[in-house]
Amino acid sequence: MTEHAPYRVLVADDHLTVRMGLASMVAARAELELVGQADCGESAVQQYLQLRPDVVLMDLRMPGVDGVAAIQAIRALDDAARIIILTTFDGEEDIYRGLRAGAKAYLLKDAPHDQIVDCIQAVMHGQHFPPAPLALTLAGRMEGDELSRRELEVLRQMATGKSNKEIARITNITEGTVKFHITAVMAKLGTKSRKAAVAVAIGRGLIIVE
């Protein structure tokens, strides 16, 4: 028997099977109450306004309004909103963006049900719940500098093997400015070479190389 009223939970995920699985898990727990389901970010925001759940379980990659945009919208409407990121991908960049937008915690979708419940309870008690191994890395990034749009643009060109001269032509900036951005990128990523910077960026999910 629970010592508190069940925590009211909204589940947002565009994959029906995943959403139904999470909804069933929530509905089966005495300490939780399923109040709604959303299949896209826009619906998640609308239902949050209508239902005012205690916690939202939010997928990040959804069509249209994605999870990060939905988190930002909800937090703009209610800065006390408690949102937990659910993701299939253990990629640092997606999770970082979600936490930066205002989510309180993240979990992989295949996390054990007990861990999901523990996470909800932790968030309800004002605690953050980022599990290892990304916790320390993400904590450091939350306090550090983000790459600017221009730096990311230069970084993507670096990843394709472009020279400084080629990057300058493609991005319509001077070669000296390219060098400045590359230096800034390496400093922010904590690397000492272009190759290492690209490797770190790919590993974090900052850029995707096809």
C-alpha cells in the first residue's frame, strides 16, 4: 500500500507498442496512475495543459514537434514540470539536449520497470536520476560551453575531410575565421587535433557521418 496518492503519469511516445507497454506498466503499479498517452510532441504539450500530470515520460525522437521541443514548450508553460526522457539511443547529444531543455532525468526504454518507478519517485522528490555511464560526462557538459551553430557547421565539414580553404569557401567565411572556429571546437571538446575533435563529436552524437 502506498503512503501517498498515486503519481499521475503522462506517457508520450510515437511508437504504439512502446507506448502501450509503458502505459500498461504504469497502470499496473499501485503507486502510479496513468492519466494520458500522446503519440507526438504537440499532443504531449496539449495533454500536459489539460491533465497537469505529476510526471511525463517523454520520448525524444517523435515526428513533427520532437521531444526536446515539447520539453521546452511544457517548461515554458510550467517551470515546475517534471519530465523524464525515455530514449532508445544511449547517445549523449540527444540526452544532453533533453536535459538542457529542462528534463529532470533520462532512462533507456529497455530499463527494468522497477528502475522506471524508482526514477519517477526520485524526480518527485526533487532528485535528478541520470544513470551511469553518462552521468558525470553530462554533468560536466551542463556546466560547460556548447558549440555554436557555426562551429558545428565547420565541424561537419571537418568530418568530411575538407581543408580549411574548402571549408571557408563552403561556409562563406575567411580561412582565418575557419581556423579560429576549429581552435574553439577543439578547446570545447577537450581535444588537441582535428581528427580527435571529429571522433569525439561523432561519439557524442553532435554530428552524423553518412
